[in-house]
Amino acid sequence: MSSSQRPHLVIVGGGFGGLQVASDLEGASLDITLVDRRNHHLFQPLLYQVATTLLATSEIAWPIRRLFRDRREVTTILAEVEGVDTGAKTVRLTDGASIGYDMLVLATGATHTYFGHDEWARVAPGLKTLEDATTIRRRLLSAFERAEIETDPAVRDALLTFVVIGAGPTGVELAGIIAELAHSTLPKEFRRIDTRAARVILIEAGPRVLAGFSEELSAYAHRALEKCGVEVRTGQRVTSCTETGLAMGDEVVASRTLVWAAGVQASPAAQWLGIEADRAGRAIVEKNLTAPGHPDVFVIGDTASLLREDGTPVPGIAPAAKQQGAYVARVIRARLDGRAEPGSFRYRHQGSLATIGKRSAIMDFGRFKVKGTLAWWIWGIAHIYFLIGTRSRFAVAWSWLWIYLSGQHSARLITQKEIAEEDGPVTPPKGAP
Amino acid sequence: MSSSQRPHLVIVGGGFGGLQVASDLEGASLDITLVDRRNHHLFQPLLYQVATTLLATSEIAWPIRRLFRDRREVTTILAEVEGVDTGAKTVRLTDGASIGYDMLVLATGATHTYFGHDEWARVAPGLKTLEDATTIRRRLLSAFERAEIETDPAVRDALLTFVVIGAGPTGVELAGIIAELAHSTLPKEFRRIDTRAARVILIEAGPRVLAGFSEELSAYAHRALEKCGVEVRTGQRVTSCTETGLAMGDEVVASRTLVWAAGVQASPAAQWLGIEADRAGRAIVEKNLTAPGHPDVFVIGDTASLLREDGTPVPGIAPAAKQQGAYVARVIRARLDGRAEPGSFRYRHQGSLATIGKRSAIMDFGRFKVKGTLAWWIWGIAHIYFLIGTRSRFAVAWSWLWIYLSGQHSARLITQKEIAEEDGPVTPPKGAP
């Protein structure tokens, strides 16, 4: 589609990885087409705050084309990719059009998976898109509203029982804020129900919460969650999710609000390329992040599978995607300049962070670990730093400051009808394991 | 539903009128139930700014129950009313429940009407709810996105033609911002289309724009719109709206984005009560705002019809609804205290305001009229003043300041699927004239 003689790089996906590639190639002698099926880049680490009424949608999402308005060589396209023809070197779009490339970066991310139980998606939405977040927000707030007018005590109790499935960072963060919403923010606003009696249950199949952290920090987080009023249930496997609750083997929990934070499934980049994928569907890539047999195709971020030198996988988090994006930009620059390419990609783990409720967090920087209020402040400042643009930094800082001072959440809106669960890509990619 | 011996006031509708009644009755010896089908009060005068990407949804909407959290005698219910039994003195909800009242205030507002062409609603959404606003925002932004990848020049031109039908304040404000978006904000972000070539057409059946203002201010607004790049077409009646454009008699305009800002239809309060309504479906009320024959039922705001002493109707604007709400609260207090009720309701017109684009406005305070940038500043400060709560005032002020300094809009998100048009109450009430 590029009419110039300069090489044409196509980047699919405007997440952290894809944006980093485009950003780091500023001034390079090539044309870039950036394709995404959404018009906005989403700051996913804070998406749970939209789902739990702390932040507004526009505070964590930015129009992608806005970010590159001053880069005349970057063309942004709102379109959905459905395949790659590596022979013809084209990317196929769902609208029938195709885009030719000289080099291709697939940074298409991941979504949640229900481990073969796609029928759970309707009753237990996951959290990957803005629509997912507003769906969860609507269900949370509606449950309290319906409980206020419900006359059947059993139904009312089910409406006031909130279950989060999966105790990774997202699950822990969701459960903490939901508990805080029920126990601190809402009580004075209802007349017939006592929202402080609401149950928030966090279910984890593994032996402990936040398994990616050290046992000590994990145990701290467990205690901090219980202090927030969250019932933590580790070593429990969900066997059924329905509109009236869920089952863990013989035990049944009556709940009208389930949230899914358990499984991750890569986008189908590996299938598009016809290359090997790992169990989660991630494309297994070479040490320079190219697809095996396709030196002009890079796969990065949550949709790529790569082992570190110590045999552990590169984690599916924003800093890893950004490092991979920066590395790919260096490889491409070297190729354009005819220089030797950099050595294998090496992931540098900068630390792990997770928040519990509104005042506590844990951080693990390897040798030094921080927990409690100090960690929460570091977490907050770091996240504001990584937001894009002065406007958003200021807006989020103001929202948080307001919540901190007033205890009031700013985005408690019930909007849309019950459709958004069809909006997210909840179906695992065809043919994925 | 009130279990105490105090009189029970039911207020249906949490708009400007309903909230004013509840607010002004603080400390009065009665129980209040406030019913709304949405969980939020909406600051409708700024809704067009959400539709045109200037503001975020949560900046102009507040959870109703939050506003009354410290008023223990006020119970807020999220429910939809479908009728009133004035004999039994109950309000009927769509879920089958009913609420008994001693006194009732119907402040249920109005929606748009298509003058018998309900089939136009799908292609030309109106602007009454947050979902309407995000629908229009999505269509606006999607039209530019689709134009960027469209290869057929005729379709591209239709995608870059935006039509607003109706040149009252909402239509004028929408057209001005859309033109500004196309001509100033977006041009640098697109590579294949020139958004400055986009056409924005404002169609008005009457002889002039902003007919509620003096001829001089109306003429000024007309010129200001043209200066913004809006094509103003007065004295033109739309005869057909379809997915590919609209017709005005023999003239056809190819457009993929139509916005309806033409007709207003009251909610069915008059039907619920079985009382006379005017042409727009508004309940014709007594001079003390009660329904004829029902001294315990008040009808206020956009769903009430009342003539002023000079024979002109009380306008359907926020200040009128608030004045009526305040008046009804005074009547109720007098009744509770056994005092003489205040005399007839008298509407005091405080002035009319409308903005054109981002830098100009007109205001008519009767004897003195202001136009241009000064009017715009007065308009902005007045609107920030009327927002609810420090947080929103600050957030909106910051958004506007940011737009003013950077020229960038803050809420340019395409969200949801094409469903929101089913969300708004676009069908005129059954049996309305």
C-alpha cells in the first residue's frame, strides 16, 4: 500500500509492544502502517480500575492515530486482521482488503480463556477491553441496585455475593477494590440493604495468591486481602459457572456477579503464520523474536513465547512487551543500515507490582521487596509516570487524589445494555490447543 | 413502602426538576422515595460535548444515590415506572412492584421525536442519554476511520459528510464542534483523506437558526457557524433519512452520519394520569403545577405544559425545571406545616445561552445581549458553576483548559457495538398525539 520506494513495515496491534516498535523507529528510513481493530491504545494495567468505578474509560485509553500525528510516515488503520500470507507478503483484513509488507510485526496480544468452557463467558466476563470493564462495572453496580429492591432474602444474598475467579494480579486487584466499594464507599447510600454485609470471594486453583511473587509477599497479600474483607479460597477449582452462581466440586456458591480473571489465551498469530505454538497458543519465536523460517516477521508481547536463559518464560506483562518492541526496532534499524544485528533478545525483569485495595501494595525487585502503604505510593507514582500525555497523568492523579481524600469513586455509571460480553474476543482462537 | 407515619413523597425522575424537589425538602418532616430508570443524574446541557469527544461520560453524570447519601429519609430506587394509579395512590413499576405515595412528583422529562418517522431513529440518532452520546461519538469517529480506508470516492465523500437536523441550541452546538473537529483537530492525523474537506451541514425547517433568540443574535450565530465551516440550510424540510443519506424534497444529500436534533416529545406522564396533553405530549398542569383533579400529584419540567402570563410557554430548559422543583418543594412544605400555599408558579427567565464552536457564544438576558468570545467565557464559567461537586467542576475545567491550550479533545474513543440506538427511548410514548 506504500507508494514510495522505502521499505514498508506493517505493525499489527497498538498495544505496548506495537507502539514501542513504531515509537523507536522515529526518523528511520521506512514507511509504517499500524493496524489495530480498536481506535485506541489501552493502558491495560489500570483497566481493573475502570471495572471497579475508580477511573473513567477515557483516562486510560488514547486514540492511536493521535499518538503518531506528527509522524507523517506512520499511517494508522482501524481494521481487523484475519491472516497473513507469508508467500505474497501480505496481511489479510476482514473487510477483504490486504496490505503488503516488507517487514511485519505481530503484536496482537492475548485474551482470556475458559479452559474449554466458553459457555461461562456470558456469566463470568473477563477483563481485556474497555467494554469488558464497563460490563463488569455495570454488573457490580446493578447487583447492589437490584439487592436494594429485592424482597427474597436468598436472592438478595446472592446479589450481594461477588466472586472473582483467579488470584493473579488482576483478580487480586479486582477483589480488593470490590470489597472496598461494598464495605467503605457504598454503605451510606443504601437504605434497605447493608452493603457491608456483602461477600467478596476470591477463588484460586493454585496453592496461593499472586503465585508470581515470593511466598512471603504472597502470604502478605493474602492477609491484606482478608483485612479488606475478601474471602480467599486457594486450592479450589471452579467446576461450573451459571447465572445463579458457581460450583467448586460439591460446594455451590450462590452469586449473581462472577468475574473471570483466570486463564490467558494468545491471539492466533501462530496460526496465521503456521508455526508452532505453546499451550497457551503463543507463537514460539527465535531468540531474535522472528518467526521460525520467516526472518521478516517478528512476533512480540503476549502473543509470543520465549524462554529466558534460566528456562523461565518471559512474562506476559507490559514491560516485557515494551522491551521486545524496543529490541525489534533496533534489529530493523540495523537491517536498514546494513549493520550487524544485535544479539539475542534478553529480558530484564524490572520488578513485579500488585495492589491490594486502596492503600496497600506489594513489589518485588528481586533483592529488595516492599509492601504496604509505601509500595502503594510507589505503584501509584510509577503508573502515573507510564500514562501517556500530560492530560491523562493529571486527570488520573486528580481522580486518585479525590478518591484518597473523599473516599468517593468518580465513575459509578451504569451504561449500556447487556451486550458487551459479546464484544470481547472471548472465544479462544480456532484450532488453539 | 414507607413504614413510618410520616407522609411519603414519591419523585419519579432524577433530572433537574426531580432533584430540586428532593434537595429543597431537606429537613422537612416526610419520607422521600426517588425513582429513576438510570442510576445517574445527567447534566444534559453538556451532553453534546460527550457526543463530540470534548468530555468524558463520567464528567457530566453522577450517581443519584450518592447525592442523597447523607439524607437518611431519602431512598433511591433504580426502576422504571409504567403507570400511576391515582385511586390507590400507587406508582406501578415495570418489574410488577408498586410504590404507594401520599404525594407524587412526576419529573420524567422528554425525548426526541421523529414526527411519525420512527424508522429514522436507527440512522439519525438523537441526543438524550449517555448511550445516545457515545453512539453519535462512535459514528462520527468511525466515519473518519472508514473514509481513510475507503477506495470508492463517492462513498468516501458520503463518509465525510455530516448532517445535523434541527438548528436549536443542541443542533447548533453539535454542528459547530463537528466542524471544528474535522477542520482543526483531526487533519494532521490522517494520511489518505483531508478531513478539512469534510462537509458539515445543519438543516433547519424554520426560517432561522436558534429561533428562541432575537433575530440579531440568530443572524450572528448563522454567520459564526459559517465561519466555523458549517453549511447552514434554513427553511428546508427533511423528507427522508436512510443509511446512505437524506432527502429534502428532490434534493438528496449523500451522508453516512446523520444526527437528529429536531423534535421533542414529552414522556407519558399525562397518559399515566389520564389528563389532557399538549401537541408535544406534555401534561397540561394547573397554575400550582398540580395535575387537574389530582391536587397531590405535581408534574414539572419538560413533561409539563404551562403558559406564562404573556401567553408564551414555559421553555423546556434546565432553569425552568429547577424553578418548578423549588416551587413544588415550597408548596409541599406549606402543606406539611398547614400554612397557606404560595401563589401561582411564576417562571423567571434568567437568559438564553448557546455556543457556536469552541470560541463563540451568544447570550440573551433580555435587555442586554452578549456575543462572541466574552459570551463563550461567561457560558463556560456558568456551566462549570452548575456542575455538581468539586471533582466534576475541576475535571471539566481541566478538560476544557486542555482543549483550549492544546486543541486536543480528550474523549475520542470508539466503544460499544452498534446497539446503543436501541437503548435510548426513541419511540414516542404510546398513544401520544
